[in-house]
Amino acid sequence: MINVSNLSVRLGGRQVIHGISLEAAPGALTAIVGPNGCGKTTTLKAISGELPPESGSVSINGRNLKGLKPWELALKRGVLPQSTVISFPFTVREVVRLGLTAGATSDAKANDRIAADALEAVDLGGFAGRFYQELSGGEQQRVQLARVLCQISDPVADGEPRYLLLDEPVSSLDIRHQLTIMQLARKFCGRGGGVIAVMHDLNLTAMFADRMIMMKSGVIRASGAPGDVLTDETMEAVFGCRMQVSAMPAAGVPFVLPQTATL
Amino acid sequence: MPRSEALNRGMRLTALTADIRAEWRSGNRARLARVVIALLIVFAAATFVGSIMTGAADASLSNVVRWLLGASDADQILSVRDRIIILDIRLPRAVLGMLVGASLAVSGVVMQGLFRNPLADPGLVGVSSGASLGAVLLIVLGSAVFGPLFALFGFYALPVAAFIGGLVTTLLLYRIATRGGQTSVATLLLAGIALGALTGAFTGVLIFMADDKQLRDVTFWGLGSLAGANWTKIAAAAPIILLSLAVTPFLARGLNAITLGEAAAFHMGIPVQRMKNIAIVSVAAATGASVAVSGGIGFVGIVVPHLLRLVIGPDHRYLVPASALLGGTLLILADMIARTIASPAELPIGIVTAFIGAPFFLWILLRGRTTMGL
């Protein structure tokens, strides 16, 4: 369980997160959505331990982040940043294996298999020998995800669930790979791990998320099952965009169409 | 059966190259890197011996070796002159060349890793100028102002002064160019130019104040040379250089991780701040010690790592030792050119490295513009 309680974060002198509390349970995909600049990424950075809270606390499996060393944290959660520029000529294989920095076994065969499986999982099976710098943005994003999967290869380790923190994991992917990656995240939850993802696409979020947290201006405006959060009222209140939320008849999964919007 | 054994060996070599080629295609350059390092060790040893054997004067190395091994006819086979030429002139020069070259190349690698950019080089971004300023400050103001420093460090005073100069510049540079874990390349290079100019101006003031003897000592820092190599200089610089080189292999994993950014390195379990502190101090120490004994020799720190990255890739676990070897070897070669091309006169080695390094640097810029964030 990841627990965030009363978290406030100050960034460059300005308070951007105002005392938010949330929980992310293992086995569940928790999605954070909201308009640009509402503090989604900052929240994720505080959860990853990258940004220190001004007040409040973050704990992972019952342990406060403050008391954990970088390598201990690295064994509990992996983080996918929005985009990663590398100015050295690494091959895809080399980038992915950087994920083995923490917690790699000394078994070379096992490491090879973990790295190969991770690339396969993001649908980049034949890409090991390519140069990272020569890939498209979407491919680079998937390589980075494979790197994170190398770090957190098992959703559960030593009887404790582990977590993936994903910052817009599908932002530059084509529709097919958006689905591949979201399914991968779901599968990770299915095997006992937890996922927190910052998302932009509300429809994908509604399809895949167990819980949806909607933020605006550094506070949480709504949270719960996608069907409860995604309503005409919250859409207008949070995004300032009057539109109609519909639902797929069979599954009851809500969706929104930009065609229904009036600004 | 020597013939079939040779054939056997040949087949094994072919199998090895085939393996390496297959691994390369699947993005795995680890074994290639190890083979390259082995070749570099051989190359370094050969160059080292070669440089002791060549020079303006004739001196027989084999006689020296026999003398060192305690041959019974030792006194007849070796003249005093040969002994001095080999043991007190060429050998310290080769040792110093190896040390300084290794230190410059490794400083380049570490700094480039730290700033996540292949253009960051202590010589280019003003760290060497800062180190020279420290050294010149000590020479000109001397014992009047720095009496305690001399008393405390003895003949280490000069490398220590250069180290402090280099450290201050590196810290300033880091402060200016890095915001929130992201280094702006443009800011880095421009701040480097400004810091270089500023430290250069201070050095200018000191030169203006200097007397004739000090002036001769100071001018030496401008060009860079191994000509003054002797065992005392080596004793002063070697411990500092070897110590900072010894630290760098432990930074390798951290430097690899930090190529993805400081945040990503932290996510992967690297204690980023501590690693950066160690890296900065070791770069400043290695650069300071090198500058103190050989002046500002440019471009080794940028050419060597770049060449090696093209062949074995940027994995610092291999890049660091390979750079140390190639840096030392190339500096000895450059020194051989410097002392034979206009023989018996000697060209400062800084001129040779600049003639080779500067065009190479331009070539890097032209072919790497898109991938280096420029």
C-alpha cells in the first residue's frame, strides 16, 4: 500500500500541492488525471521520493519514505519519467539493463532473461541492437518502460507488493501500443503489484483504471471508481469544459467525446 | 606440432570475432570492450617502452635493463650518460606522460558523465584554467602569502593549490549550469568560457606582477609540457592522480545511471548527491595535479573518451579504464612527436595535442549536432 497523507509540496517558492491524501492499493491501477499544471506530476514525484514534502508524509508498505535509502526505495518501486533524453550512444539493450542497477542477481542468465522479457513485454523484441538515440519518441518511451520493468521485474518480492509509478506512460504511443502498455500495467496489478499512473486520456483511464483521482490546482477534487468520478459535473468543474459523459451499454465504462464539448 | 596449434589458435580467434560481431548486433558490447581493453594494455606497454628507446640522443635500453638486472659486467656495458638519459630523463617523462594522460582522459569521462554531455571537458569548461590560476597564485605570491600552505604540504603545495583552483571552478560551474538536476549544455559551455576568461584575467594580473624568474615558471602553464619531468614532480603528483583514478571505477554504475538524468538515477537507487560530490572532487584533484606538473594540455579529455565511445559504447565500467589506458598512451605518443619533430629543439606538447585535438573536436561537433542537444 502506498499512503499519502496531508501532503503539501512547494516548488520554486510556490506551493503547488495543498495537503492531499490518497491511497494506492496493491492489485489496483490508480490513475491521476486533471488539467495541465494541476500538480499530477509533482504528486508523482513526491510519491517517488524525488521531491521532499513540505509537510505531510508518504509511506510505502508502511514505511515512511524519509527513512528509506535510495537503493531500498529502488527495490520497492520503479519510476517511468515523461521523456528521457540520452546524449551518449547507448544501445537499447544497454539502456534496458541499466534497470538492473539495483537488485540485479549475480546470475548472468537470469539477468539476460529479465532484460529480454522486458523488451518483449513492451513489444520491442527485435530492438536490442538498435541505438536509443535513433528511435522514435514512442519507441524510446517503451524502452524506458522496459528499463523500469527490469528494475521491478516481480510485482511481489519478499512477500511485499512492489509498485510502478508511471508519468504519462502512453502519451506518445500509437493506439495499439497504448492498449498494449495499459494491459501490461493491468497484468502487473493482477499479479499483486500496484500501479500509479498519471494519465491524460480520460477514455483509456476509464477503461483500465480501478481508481481515478481527479486533481485541480493542487487539490483532489474527486476520487473513486471511474464511473463515479467521470461525470458531467466534475468535467465542467475540473476541466472547465461542459461536455456529456456517456457509457458503454454493456460494461458501463464511461467515455467522453470531444464533439460534445462546449468551451 | 606448432603448425596445427597455430591453426587452432587462428580458429579460436575467428570464433571470438564472430561471437563479438553477433553480440554487437544484439546490442551487447561487453566482451568487445574487454578485448579492446586487453589490446590497449598491450598498446600502452609497447608505447611506453618505445618512448624510452627513442629520443635525440642514442642510448641503449637493453644495456640499461641488463644493468638493472644486475649483470656482472654492468659497469662496462653502461655509461653514466646512458644511465642518466634513460633513468632520469626518459623514464620519468614516460611515467609522467602516462599518469597525466590517464588523468586527463578519465577527468574528461567523469565530467562528461556528470554533466551528461560529451562536450564537457575540464580543459574546455575552465576547470584547467582555474587550476592554473591556483598554481600561478602560489608561484607569484609565493611564500609571502602562502607560507603556511608550504609548511603544511611541502612539495605537494603546488598540486594542492591547483586542486583548490580546479575545485572552486568546478563547483561554480556546476552551480551555474545545473538547475533541478538538469544541465543546460549551452549554459555549461558559455559559463565555461566566462569562467575561463575570468581566471585567465586573474592569471594575467599575476603575470603582470611577476618578476623574471616567476614569469618563466608561469609561462609554462600556458602551453603545457612534459619537458620538466623528474622523479620529484612524479612523487608530488602521482599519489593525488592515482587516488582519484582509483575512485572512478566505483563511480561507474552511478555515472551510467545518471546518463538518464539525476532523477532517474535516484529512482534506480543511486545516492546521487554523494556520487556527484565524489565525482567533482576527483575530477578537480586529477585535473589540478595534472595541471600542476604539466600545465594545460588540452583535448585529451575530449578526444579519447569520444573515440572509445564510438567503439565500445558509453558504459562507464569499461569506458573509464579504457580511457585511462588510451589517454596515457596517446599523450606519450604526442610527447614523442613533440620532442622529435623539431629535434633537437622541443615543441610544447600542448601545441601538438591542440593541432590534433581541435580539428577532431570540430568533427565531433559536425557529426553529433543532433544527438548532443545543441
